[in-house]
Amino acid sequence: MEDLAWRKPNACGDGNNCPEVAIGPDAVYVRSSLLPEAVAQLTPAEWRDLVSAIRNGEFDV
């Protein structure tokens, strides 16, 4: 995997239990700051679907 620029939400501040995202040329990578070696790779369409579902509250409990 190429060098990726990982970003986390501003709401995390200096926290260490945050989601992190990196955008590559053909994929979006997602990981947890608690377990950075476990990386999920999504296509751009999968990423858009995930963000849309989160925004629509589909994962709210």
C-alpha cells in the first residue's frame, strides 16, 4: 500500500479512539486509530454509500 495521508474527524481532537480515512487514486481506506494495521479498502462507490447511510442515520441505535 502506498504512503497514505490519514485523516480523522476534528471532533476526535487528540483522542486515540477515532476512525481514520485516507483517499487513494482508486480506493478509499478506513481504519481505527486503535488498530491502525487493520485497514478496510472501499471503492469510491462503496465509500459514497457508506457516508450516505451514516448521514441518513441507518446505523443509529
